Amino acid sequence: MTVGFQRKKPEAIGKKALFPGFIAPALASPIDKVPRGARWVHEIKFDGYRVQVHLANERVTVFTRRGNDWTKRFKKVADDTWHVSAASAIIDGEIVVPGPDGTTDFSMLQNELKGTSKRIVLVAFDLLYLNGCDLRKLPLHERKTTLKKIVAGTDIQFSESFDVDGPEMFAHACKIGLEGVVSKVRDSAYPMGRSRDWVKRTCAQRETLPIAGFVLDGDKWDGIYVGRRKGNDLIYAGKVDHGFDKASIADLRKRLEPLIRKTQPYSKRISHRAIWVEPTVLAEIEYRAKSAEGKVRHPFFRGVREDLR
């Protein structure tokens, strides 16, 4: 902690209340269509760990979404939060590792947490309590205006709300590789549990990828391994576990079993075991996002692309 740090206190807002314990976080409801209109504001959906950060009595505690104390694991975030301009505060946010292109990557976060975790960042998107007052009943835009003030000048990243057309923002977010969009009612109180005042839509991307192998658990189908062409090399792109039915499994086994080979088709060997095949069958894969290494996240098998062979 920095010696001689002078904590600044903004004007008191909200309802006077004792400092609470962990507060069950508001959860966004999944939707198929991003809302539009003046009632809504839109935020970037980040790909990380949801956390709730408590500052009280010159001490910071970082809770997971389920209320577990992970302060030691997220020490950098605790240190960053100590510098906010408040005597006491509860901040709702997401811990992420920003990539070189500005996107966030869950696998990068997991790798970072295996070491010193110096690259992690808290993205703050709501303020529940401040300086002896409960803010949860205040309109969202007031909570966020105050949040932006107290995190200014710290290493905490403020999550902006965009007053734009929701579907257009979602399309742009997906185009540049973001996780998706969270839309919130501009003047809403902080929701209890899952709510229709907070809604989310994740980006589903599609790609045609060569099948490198398949997995059987006994005689039970357990998915496929896929790759991505880079010049003459085939790069590992992940395992697909979902999207198969009896008919598609039978069709894939009929196509793949004649192509079985002894060695992996990847240019760089991976540690996973599978029944490896010549990578000539192309699969249409839907997924939410890609890791920095190009692995598909939350993949879903959509079918075989015979027209591209």
C-alpha cells in the first residue's frame, strides 16, 4: 500500500446504511435480440471473472460471483482498489486480461492466474455502496457517474455505457471479436438476481475447420478435434463436444473411420489423445469467441461442409 495516500471523499448520495456483507450480484438475462431505444444503454460484455470488491476500514476484499474470498489470488486488483476516492465502497465488475487488440480472453486470464497475475485488470461497471450509503435504489446512470469519479486516476478500468443503437453496437462488437453486449435500463435500480432490466447477448461466430480427430469413450461418441490452416500447417483449434445427434455421429464415423492415421495431423503436437484422421473432412463450427492461441470457445458442431471440399 502507498504510504501517505490521502483518500478523497465525493459527496454523499444514496440511503444511509451500515456496510453490508457480500451482496448477491445482479445477473443479465440471455436474449435473442438486443433492445433499442432511449430506455436502454449498452455496455461491452467482458470475458473474465465476475467479482465484487469491498473497500472498508482501509481494507480491500475481493469476492467471486458466489461470495468466495479470492483477495490473495487477485492481490493486484485489491491494491488497485485501495486507491479509489472513497472511505468505503462496494464495486461490481469483471476481472480480465486485456489482449493486444483490446479484447479480453478467458484462457489468458486463467494462464495469468497461474503466475503473479500482474496483467489482470478490474473493469468496474456498477457501484452498490459508497461512504456509508446504499446506492442500489439509485438510477443506474447516477451510480455509474459516481463510479467513474471515484476510480479516475487509478488502474481500475471504467466500463462505459453507450447511448447508441443496440443492434448496431452488437453487430460491431461481434465484428471486432468481442464477447458480446450487455444492455441495461438507463434509470433502473440495481437488480436482485437475474433480471430483465439487464439483458445480454453473446456473439456467435462461425468458421469452417478441418477435423483432425475424434474421441470415443468406450464406444460412446465424445466429440471431435479441429484445426485451422496456416499456410501448409494445421494449427490446433480446440475440441468440439456439443451439437451432435445419433444421425450426425453415424455420418461422421462413416466419413472419418476410413481416414484414420497413426500420428497427429497438427504441425505442433498436442497432449490430448484421440483417434487421428487425415484432415480432409470440413466441419462448420459455431462458437462465441476465440482465445489468443486461436482455440474456439463454447463450440457447437453445425454440420459437414461438403460444398467446400
